[in-house]
Amino acid sequence: MVENVSLPLAGTEAQASTSPLPRLDVLDASLTPLDLLAAATFEGETFAHAGLPPAWSEALARLGARPGFHGADEQRAEGDFAASGPATILSLDGLGPRGEFSDRTLSAWLVRVVEAARLCGATSLGVVLPEHATTDGTAAAERALIGLALAAYRYERYLGSEAKKPPLRRIAVLPPAGQEAAYRAALSAATAIAEANGYVRDLANSPPNEAGPDWLEAQALALAAEHGFQAQVFHRAELLARGMGGLLAVGSGGSQPPRLIRLEAGTRGPVVALVGKGVTFDSGGISIKPAADMDDMKFDKAGACAVLGIFRAAVELDLPVRLRGYLAVAENLLDSAGYRPGDILRCGNGKTVEITNTDAEGRLILADALGLAASEAPDALIELSTLTGGCKVALGPFAAGLFTPDDALAGELLAASAASGERIWRLPVGPEYLEEMRGQHADLRNSASRWGSACTAAAFLSQFVGDMTKWAHLDIAGVADKSAEEQPQKGATGFGVALVIRWLRDRE
């Protein structure tokens, strides 16, 4: 095997350092001094908030009375306030017509507010939330608090100090009138979920010359040690003994061999298996990918990273569930020892697979992880993977694909999606798609035509869960990372943490 001469970054830590997120807080009328206090009003309405002292409400109302300001979407008025006031700077944003306001437009406004605070060098930010259905209740409070914290996330480990802006250290929210209790109740969970999401983003954003299979294993072991749960690693000898030919084949071209990481946490409640795809870099192998955007293939480990983040949040929240995690970890590189189109592999459950495309590698490593997870008879199984470009073609960067044969599980996950704000859309996984994946010289083939490719990939995975029906595949290829036009900074999103944690909490 050719030696991989890609060297680790000099001076990097063995463990990824979590990018600091601002401390979340809930304010009352006795606002402590802040660098910036941001509020908003709907188009054609005068600003008012029952929780603000009259002098501050009047100052914000004067901003709204400036010529030309009508509260249209993305309008902004700013002004200085007296030193004895709540902030050095006050800002008032327009939100557009009240009837057109939604969770999505609320999220976009929160991102703009945080970015404005960063640009002016603020280290503390107060946000006066508008009174609207999108900001009422504990679930809405969690979404708003998590969204504010993550709007401040930046991956800046390798930037020089002159390129960094001062980080926001505190974000305080003044809830709508009557919602103070809901926001205080949401604070603890929102903090844990936001920090777990930031941790996932750090892992997924880490570059492939640092973040190979050895490194991802080290992260999993460090997290387990820090949070007091179990972790074991199946290396090459154990994979061979278990007949995990899919995982072994995909990792055969890398200088760091593949491995399967098994995690276990919790002592009470239902048993839930979480399976994650951890391809630390995906070149496509012999069926090599186009050069354009290949640097984004470091995000092909996002499913495994999400499972680690879910474990972190679940343990911190002490959820009454027994979690088992299965991370299939490999790098898919070109090498004389690598697997080829035309090869026939045998997976851990005994099924054989004819290789038609070495860039359809995720389903091969997941086949072995799913087979092991299902053999240990969990009550439910959720798998997350950046599996197909076809899912992004179908749903764009707006939602993950949900595939499951179980209508009840689908309903539960769709409800968790609505509550968490992480959008999913159910897609079919039926017998006609499985027929497309039948092999000519083996039980299955790993790739078929481009048509319905997200569905045929899900049908392939269905052959490795045994008799289980309460399983779901989440294809997060379109939502695991986003461009700079889609979020404040190009990179990982941490998708899956809020969704799955919400679903787990609903099992109580």
C-alpha cells in the first residue's frame, strides 16, 4: 500500500477544541448592561414590549419613527443610548408583515442580529423577542435560544488572531410578555443541545489531514471518558473475525485502517441504536469524484459526528434511554490495495454485494454497522448518513430525507422535526427500489441508475436490519453542511442533534 504522506497539522491538539459558544441567559425588566440591545417590529406597527421599562421602549419606538422606516423585512435603525441605559447601542429591525412571519423568518432575523453584534465588536447582546406564535411556548423557546447560540458559531482554529473578531460571550433574551417561565424552563436543554451541536460542527469541520480514522476514534474515546459512558473499538482483526467485508473494503485504500466504534450509555428506559457514517474523506475511490467541491468531502463523516453529539447531549440531559452507538469509520482513497468495480464482497450478515461504483461506499460501511446494531435487538434504530447526492437533488439544502417502513416511527420523527426545527421529509422505500439493487452475480449491487438514487440506497440498507421494522434512515447529505449564502459561515451544521434529542425526550 502506498504511504499516505499527508502530514498532520503542526501544533494541533489531539482532541478537537470546542469553539466557544456564548452563554445563554434570560432577562427580565432589570436588564444588566449590554453592548447591544436588539429589538424588532412588524411592518406598519409601532414597537412595544410590556417587559421593557418605558424609557427603553420609548427609545426603540423613536428609532421606528424615523423617516423611511416602516418595519419592512431587513430594515434596520440604530442609535446610541445613555450610559445608564441597557446598552451602548440600540437597534430596531423590521420583520415584514406579521401574517407572513414564520419560524424560518425568525431564524433568519436572529442570525442577522448576531452577525450585526459581531461586526460592531460587541461581546454581549440582548435580544427582545417579538410577540408572535413562533416565539410562544417551551419548544419555540428552545429553538430561539439554540438558534441564537449557533448563529455565533465560527470555526476559527486555524485563523491568525488578526483575522478573528471578538467572540460574543453572552446572549440574553427578553421573552415575549407572559413567556418568561417557558424560556427559563428551556434554558438548560437549549444550552446542552447548542453545545453538542457546536461540538459536532467542530468535528465535521476539522480538515482531513488532521481528522482521519485514528483521530475520530480518539474523539469518541475522549468523549466517552469525559461523560462516563462505554466505548470499544473493533479494529481490523475484529472486523475480519466478524466478516465485515463492506467496511474492510472501503477502508482498504487508506493509510489508516477502518474501524467500527461501539458506544453505550444509560441504564434505564428503551434501547435505542444510533448508527452513523464516518467516512473521514471520500475521494470516490477508483470511481473518483470530480475535482470541483471535493474539499467538501471532509463532511462525509457528519453522520458519525452527529451520533457523538447526540450521546453528549443525552448524557448531559440524563435522558431515560439506553443508547447504543455504532460508528462505521473509514477513509475512501485510491490505492493499489483499494477495492474495485467488479469486486464481490461479503458483509457481516452474510449477504454478498457486487461493486459497480466505489463512490457508493457509505452504504457498504453502514451495512456492517446496521447488521451489528440490529443483531443486538434494540427497541428502535436511527441511522444518520450523508449518503446520496440524489437526496440533495430531491430536497435541496432545506430538509433531510426520512426513510422508514414504520408509519408510527415516521410520525414520531416528523413531530420531533417540527418541534426542533430540523426539517425532514419522508421519502419512499418500497420493493420496486429494492429490485433495482439486485445483483447479477451477488445478492445485491451497491449502485444502480441515477433515478431515485436516494430511495434505492435506502432499499439497499433495508437488507441489513434483519427483521426490524422500527428503524429509520436519515439521509442528511443536503443539510449536513451549507454554503456561506445559506448560513453565516460555510461549513458543518450539526444537523441531527436537536432532532434526535427531541425524539428521545418524547419517549419519556
